[in-house]
Amino acid sequence: MPESDFNSRIATLWRMESGKVVAKVARMLRDVGLAEEIGQDALVSALECWPRDGMPDNPGAWLMTTAKNRALDRLRQQAMQLRKHEAIGQELEALQAHVEPDFVDALDAARADDIGDDLLRLIFIACHPVLSTEARVALTLRLLGGLSTGEIARAFLVGEPTIAQRIVRAKRSLAAARVPFEVPGPAERKPRLGSVLEVIYLIFNEGYAATSGDDWMRPALCQDALRLGRVLATLMPEEAETHGLLALMQIQSSRTAARLDARGRPVLLLEQDRAQWDHALIARGLAALERSDALAGARGPYALQAALAACHARAPCAADTDWPQIVALYDALAALTPSPVVELNRAVAVGMAFGPQAALEIVERLERDQMLPAYPWLPSVRGDLLHKLGRNDEARAAFRQAAALTDNAQERELLLRRAHA
């Protein structure tokens, strides 16, 4: 195998495993920044060893073991340094009380094969109130989602240097505040819940529609997000939006098998074979939505998005979709959490319910306001609407513009196919 292909495989594997590795090491070392450094050291070791020795049977376990061993080495060094100072008398008892339990806990953590709730623990730590909301989400996506700063920047529609600065400052702030590495008690969970939900939602979104790379989806991220959502719903069962987010992820995940054709190419929602949808997962999602509605007086943003997904899930075929109801739900979502992306999605629904011209007016307003300057789905939606209006030359140019903006190979191929069609 060419070295470039081998390194690409390792990079893909790291994106899948990095969250678990960093979460485990962070619990051992009580230092997020150091945990990420040691995780990167393990990746470098893989890049050095695997091309020479061959990829191990369980590469994820190899990365985890390598990182844990390096963390244990660091803990032993720290313990030895502290023991050298035991002669300082007055600090001896305090040092022993501080070091030994941590070292024993770290050894116990290293022996454990199951990651338990380390991922959720790290999310709550990274979403500590000492950080701004933007910094919380950026840091957690970097640590747990395996996302690059560029991918996170695209998710927030901001510059890459801005995201890099947020992440560096967040690590420093957590270290300076000596944030405890544990899931907070019930009283401390609720202030962090909004950030935790946003992080899980964005991890799921990156798995559902990857912003870069060769794959249309990253199923491992979707599965991580679903697992975290289920654990969180158990941890905070009276919070309506935990069930709303879980409902959304379950209903969206039900379409996974239908989102690629036999050649591995993307299949858009209205063209999918709904017999391939996972109807058991849809049923679980609808039950979670009912639980959310029972707990809340009014739907929050995740429950509203789950209700949108439920409209599609309940339609036996694309032609039976209740588009006026979807427009109404998008109206409610836009009033609650206004954003250009929500407005673009609302435009799609308006086009299906009331015709492409009405939708095109919304899209052209977004273009005039330059609210989504590098978002590939804006020219893509415009191209679809222009095609429906018979303006094919303009549609072709719009699809090509969209293809030039995306960093995902499958997405680019899909858009170019539409341009050629």
C-alpha cells in the first residue's frame, strides 16, 4: 500500500478513536491539554511503527494502550518528583494525601477496559462555566469529535484562527481553574446542559454529513453522539431537551442505510427508499419526542428539529410529506433560534409547499445579506430552485459554485453530477 494511503487510513482511524483516547487520558492526568498532547504522541508512534511493523489487529486498542502507558509514565515521574520533596516535613502529609489517591485512581483507570462514561465526563468538564459558550463547544468538538480547527470553523461560520485561539485559551483556563475531572452533581449539571447538548448535536451532525474528507458520513461519530445522548437522558431524565435531542438523533439515524446507493454515492432525502429506513429506531425517536413534549410547555430547538424529522418519518413516501406543517415548524424554530442556516432550510420547505419562486426570494435575500458566504448548500439550494423554474444555465452555474465550496469529496461529486444533469 502506498505510504500516503496508509497514512490516510491512520488519520481516519484517529478521527474515530481520538475522543475515547483523550477522554481516558484526561481522567488519568486531570489535564485536558496534556491529555491531547499524549494522544497526539500515540498517533505519531502509530505513524512511525505501523508502516514498518504492519497495522495491529485492533488499532484502536493499540492507540489507547500506548496513550495510557505514556500517561502512566508521566504520573510516575510526577510521583517521584513529589516524593523527593517529602523531606520538606510540613508538606509531607499534604503531598501524600494529594498524590497517592490520584495515582491509584489513574492505575485503576488504566486497568479498566471499558471507557465507561469518560466521554460524557470530559464533555461536562470542557463545558465548565469558567469558559465562554463558544470556547466550551469548540474545545469539546476538538477533543471528542476529532474535528480539525478548520472543520469547527466551518460549523460556526467563523475564521480558523478564531477557533484556534478559543481552543488554546480554553485549555489554559481549565488548567488554571483546576476543574475537577468528574461528572458534576445534579445542581451543577443544569447550567452546563445547553453547551453539552450543543456539543453532542454538533458531533452527530459531523457524523451525519461530514464537512470534509472522502466519506459522506462518519457513522462512528453518530454512534458516539447517540450513546452520549442516551446516557445524558438517563442522567437528566426530567430535562425535556435531552429527550428532544435524543429523538432527533434517533430519527435521523434511522435513514443511514438509505443514504448511500449501491455504488456508495449519496442519496438525498426525497429520493431515498424508505423501506430501508430503520423503523424500530424511528419508533424509539417518536417515543422520545413524546417524552419531551410531556415534560415541556413549549418545544425547544432540539424538540422542534425532532418534530421536523418526524414529519418525514411519518410520511409513507416523499409525495405524502406534510410540507405546510414543516414550514410552520421552521417558522417556530426561526423565531426561537434565528440563524441563516435555519432560514435556508425553511426556504427549501417553502419551495416544496408554495413553489420555487417563493423560496428563491428567501435564498436571494440570504445572498444579498452575505450571511452564508462560503456555505455550499446555499448555491446548491439556489441551483435546485432555478432548475425547477427552468433556468438551467443559471442552475448549472450554481451547482458548480456549490461544488467548489465543499471540502467533502462525496458532496462535491453529488453537486457536479447535478450540474451535469
